[in-house]
Amino acid sequence: MILARIPTAAQATLFAPDHDAAGGSEVLWSTLQPSIGSMRRALILRAQHGREWLGERLAQAHVTVETLAVYTRRVATIAPAAAASLRRWQQQHVTPVLVVASSEAVDVLVSELDVIVDSAWLRSALALAAHERIAVRLRSAGFPRVMVTTLDVEAIRKATLAQ
């Protein structure tokens, strides 16, 4: 485990938002607020690339921030069978539901799927976003039906049934 390789990890406090909270740096920031005054250093485990917002807020609060990339985001290739399913759903007038967990995914979704299916059909989807920032990005990409929700199975089911 990575923490075992960090000399002072045994004295560290691990912060994580409530598992029912929507994701994002802002939610983690609100979780950290009560402890900011006593924090000296923070280690942010993240993707190789991403927003700097949380680190910038911590630095403004005089916390020394280090980041460690623990995963890489990459664009997945749409399998031919998945593309065929999407085309079939479009022909059958099935309304899609999209579950979107990052702002970067919106651009990828549009660029990858608009060449497979009709963009109007894709934009007719109910788009479920993990955070308001993602919802804003979806709306600007032409998705009018956007809902912010946690991305657990039950929340997705409820959001889908509510539409």
C-alpha cells in the first residue's frame, strides 16, 4: 500500500466525504473545513491530470500540498458490439440514460458517440451528473435533461424512474 511507503503516514488523518455525497473537490473541501486550522501538510491522491482547485484552496490556507498520481484517465475505445447496440437502440427509439462522472468525460462522450449515433438522439438522453460542474458542461454540450445525483445504483434507478 502507498501509505506504508510514506514515513509519517501513521500519524496522518484520512479525510473523505460522506459516501452519500456527490463527488468533487468542493465536497471534499467542505469536509476539510473544520480541520483546516490544524493542517500543516496534505497529500492529494489523484489522476495524472485534473483540476488544481482543491490544492489551490489548501495552499491559500497555508497548507503545504503534495499530489501523487495514483491513476491515469484515458479514453476508452467503443467496442463494435457496443456501437451496434447504440445504433439499434436509436432505431428502436429507446431513450438513453447517460451516467457521467467527470467533466472531461462530457467532451469524450460527445466526440466518440456523435460519430456512431445521431447527435439529436444522443442529446435526448437523460444525463445524470455526479456534480453540478459536470451538469453545467453537459448543458453547454447540448443536453437539456440533466440531473445531479450521487452515482450509486439506487440513486441512478430513482433518477431514471423519476423521468
